[in-house]
Amino acid sequence: MEKVLNFKQGRVPLLISMPHAGLRLTPAVQAGLIPEAQSLPDTDWHIPRLYEFAAELGASTLAAEYSRFVVDLNRPSDDKPMYVGATTGLYPATLFDGVPLFREGLEPSAEERAMYLQQVWMPYHQALQQELARLKAEFGYALLFDAHSIRSVIPHLFDGKLPDFNLGTFNGASCDPTPASQLEAICARHGQFTHVLNGRFKGGHITRHYGNPAEDIHAVQLELCQSTYMEEFEPFNYRADLAAPTQVVLRELLEGFLAWGRQAYKK
């Protein structure tokens, strides 16, 4: 396998995870995809670019290189369902629209997928776990922000249009309620955007598995509507004019998360 992740270590107790930003495909996956899937429509497009400012904040960043069509890094390794109703699994079988992802009989083999788990999924989670452990050892706590994006209207997955900012803390299990409320308040100050906490997206495997307030690790997922920063359909162009005001909110969210941590854990 080629390079599977892009990790940059920061200087503050915040890690930004980007598990669905990857564009690489394996030969077996590429050969089997239906034509509509070749453009990788379900990618969290341009997320590393959208969060470029994170380096100025001193945050660590971890971004996937391989597409979720190879293996979904935000699903548990045992592939237990994350959501009630329509969803996608560890090895996605359909597009978000419900259309089969692979041409009949051309899905990757069980042996191929076992390799993806070992050589793509495992390294990402090892890097994530190691960096959270490093942050906790250095600062006494760690903050995890799992950064995602999605098309704003997908009838197969949810009704109507999503709020622009979808914050998730697994119904309060992955993060102290105080910073969650503060992040909601930050979103509310920007009236041009809509937001929700623990709505349709409450946090996937990364948020649920690593967020543990009792152990001083606080995890928040943000599912951001792609209409806030890009063209939602092919060729999926980044829109700097849309992204600029969205980045203002993102920066405030991350700065607010860090500020809470400094206050809550001050010695």
C-alpha cells in the first residue's frame, strides 16, 4: 500500500482527525466501481484545505489518504452498524444515494479487504491513539475534533436539508457538556448558518470510541454541509468565496474548544 495517512504534530492539546478526506483507490476497488462512483462523490472533499488554518492554532492534524470506498475509517473494525436506518459500513456497498457501489461480482475479495483493514484502517487508528496519548501525557487532557462534510441533501440518508453545522458528542457521552454547549453558542452567533447538536449525526466510531470525558479525552464530531464551502456536485470545486465565512466559524469553534480546555484543566 502507498502512503496511507498524513500526520502533522502540533503544539496544543488538540487533534483534528479527517478520516474521509482520502482520494486514493486500490486497483481492486477502482476496477470494480460503477461509473457513477469513479469521481468519488461521497468524499469529504477539500477538508484539509478548509482546515489549513489549524496549523496557526498549533493543532495536530491527521488526514486519510485512501478513500472511504476502500475502507471506512470511521466505522468499527467489527463493522457493527453505527446508525439506525440507512447507513454505510466498514466496507461500503452502496453510494449515499443507495445505489450499489460495485459492479456485480467485482467487489474486492475478503482477502483484499482484510489487507485494507490491516494496512489502512489500523495505521490510522494507531496514529490517532498514539497522538491522543501523547497529548494527554503532556497536557493532562486531550481534545479531539473529528472533521467531516457531506452533501446537504441526500434523501436516502435523511429528510430535507441538513443544518449547516452538525455537532455530535454521542448524546453527551464523548465530551463534557460544557464545551458542547459553548460550541453550540458559537454557531448560534453566526445567524447566516444553521446548526444542531446531536441531531442526525451524533458522531461515528472515532468520536464514540476515543471520546472519554472520565479519562480527560473529549471528542466532538462536526458534519459540515458541503454547500457552505464548495460545489456539491461534480467536479466538486472548492469555493473560496463560500469557504471564507465558514472558516471564521470553524476557527472560533476550535479556539473555543481550546479555551475551554485551558480553563477546565488549569493548574
